[in-house]
Amino acid sequence: MEELFNNILDKDEQIVKVFKPNKLKMFFSMFFKWFWCWIWFLLVLLLEVFVPGTDDGGNAVNTSWEAVAAFGVIIAVLIIINIICFVLEYKKTFYAYTNKRVVIRRGIIGVDYKSLDMSMIGAVTVNVTLLDKIVHKNTGTIVFGSMASPMQQNNFMFRFANITTPYEVYKEIKNVIDDFKNKSTTSVATTTKEARVKKVATKKAKSKEVVAEQKSEVTKQEAKASEGEVKKTRAKKTTKKDVE
């Protein structure tokens, strides 16, 4: 399953683990999303069957079984569409976490990827709902929060939904996040220390250059002074010879 994420990985990025949602829990979650839609259609169907209508003269009109059949067909079509969407989405839904980020792969017709860098994750929680308890498959949802995508009710941008053993997966991911942040902190500290050492070394090197330049200047001045003394001595000797 790791090969499904190869096209989005960086050069130094590695997949730690890939897993799929629980099929039964995912099916019931999708079903309850449409729950109120089913209730609406069933109410309309029941009203059509048991509450007779009236014509323009106020006379009772028998139930139109054609209308009932039409509602039945609509419900059947919606159920079939739901099942097809579920099969396609389940087939393409995978969750993964790497040494750098968490990744969600999903879609119905195409395939979409969503990812959240470890450095951006501010909080991780586990949600176990009543439906998880009813399904009784040890399922739950792990939610990731960040400054750009806070964990608000019904607005979970990054979540591993309907996974098995959510608490174990939570611990695994939390350890990877902590290791990543510790390495990042250590790397920053090391870089800062190296920068300071380099700065001190640069200052020392500049100081040595200044001292060397000063010594060189003193040496030049001493050489000039010595050369001047030699010239004066020669000039005196020449003057003495001329006098003699």
C-alpha cells in the first residue's frame, strides 16, 4: 500500500505506516449522513399512502399508487447510488503517516490527497462515538488540529475516520510527532550554536588580521627608521671625508 503515496513523497521522506478505515463503521457513518433524507422520503410516502387527498370539489381521492411507486423508485435509486459511492470511496480511502507529515488519500471518481506537516500539528485527539460503540469493532476517529485548521465541531479538515484500534494508532503517531519536533528543536539549537561558533571564529580571525596588519605596519616603520639612520650615518661619513 505504500506505493500509493510514492508520487507525493519528498526525497528524504519515508512512509511509517499505511492503513484503511473499518469497512462496517464507514458504511454506517455514510448511511447516517443520509438518515434524515430517508426519513423525509418515508414520511412523504406514508402521507401519500394513508392520508387521502381531495379534488377541487373537496371529494376524497384515492391514493395514487403511481406516486407511491415513483417514491419507491427514487428511494431505491438513492440507495443504489449510496452503495456505489461507498464502494468507490472505501476502495480509494487510505491513511498514512510519514516521518514528516500525515496524509489522507480518498476520492470517488478521482483521487485527492490532503496532508498536514508534523511541525504544524498543534493537537491530536481521539473521538469514539456512540456509533463506534454500537458497531463494537474497536473503532474511532483521530483528529489533527493546527492553527490553519482548528478542531471545531463538524469541521475536521484532517482526521483518520473510522479506523480500528484508534488509541494504539494515536500513541504511534504521537511518538512520531514528538520525535520530529525534538529533532527539529535539536537541529535549530545545533544550527544556532554553529552560527555562534562561526561568528566567534570570524571575529578572532579578523582580530588576528588586524594585529598582523598592525605588526606589519610597525615593522615597516621600523625598517624606514633604520634605513633613515643608515643614510644619516653614511652622510656623516661622507662629510668627514670631504673635510679631511
